[in-house]
Amino acid sequence: MDGAWEQVGPDRTAYQGFVRVIHRTLRLPDGREAVWDMLDAPATATVLPLTVDGDVVLVRQFRAGPMAQVLSLPGGLVEEGEPPEAAAARELREETGYAAELIEPVVAIHANFRTRPSYTLVARGCRVVGEPDLDDFEDCEPVVVSVAELRRLLRRGEVVTAEQAYLALDFLGLL
């Protein structure tokens, strides 16, 4: 492939709400130009929490996309300037009431349609330290399952954070 792709002009906002959709014009190596729709949202941190007994803490919560209660790993937005490990610890505590002895990064994925990364992390030695501290629009219930049960739920398509769960399980050698 000859040449490089280059951005032509600044990003243009197509939609501004909870997330921002932008139009980004790129010049292809052959000189043609194309407009790409990009999701310009904050980075996210998703954490697979392992309890001191080796179980996994999930959250059951309503999600507007599927219009249903779903199971997922805890996680949320990374604040500007916040390390992903701190965001994962904060989200774990807020959504489940658990805190971890150790949080380890697994991977940062830069999806082809997002402007910021999605971080996957593992939390070890998780214990309940209090009640969940939910935001106004959160509706989370902690659900503790064995690793074997998580793997079964993943194979059935019942965990919406499947990509992050598989990455974390692989990192832990638990696939």
C-alpha cells in the first residue's frame, strides 16, 4: 500500500448528546476523499472482578439498546486525565460495593469507529466494602458467579461485555 491516509480539515460534529458523533474526512493514498462517521466518546474501563474465593462479580442492569436487564462486567467512563486503573476501581466500587486488592490492565483496544480506547482490566482480591453508590440513571445489582458459570453465560450470549470478559479470562489463563 503506497502513501498514507491523512485527515483533511477538522472533525465536524454530526450529533451532540451523551456521546458525540463526528464526521471525519480522510484522503486515501490514491487521492480520493471519504467521510467517516466516528463515535467521539470518553474512554471506557471495563473490569473483571475476582473475589477472594475466585468468583466473578457481574452487574445486572437495564440497558436502553436491548431494552432489557442484561449482565455485564462493571465499568464505565474514564474521566479526563484519570488512569484506567482508577476508573476501574471507582466503577467497581460504585456499581457493586466491592473493592479490589489489585487492579491490573489487560489491554486497550482502539476500535475502528471510536476516537478513544476501551480498556479491559482485571481486579483481584475483591471484597464487599459497602453498598453500591449508583449515579442517578444507574440501576445495577451485583451478581456473583463462578468462572465456570461466567463461561457458560458467555457461550449463551448472556453477557453484553463478552469481548472484555474473554480478554480478561484469557489474561488470567481461565479459558
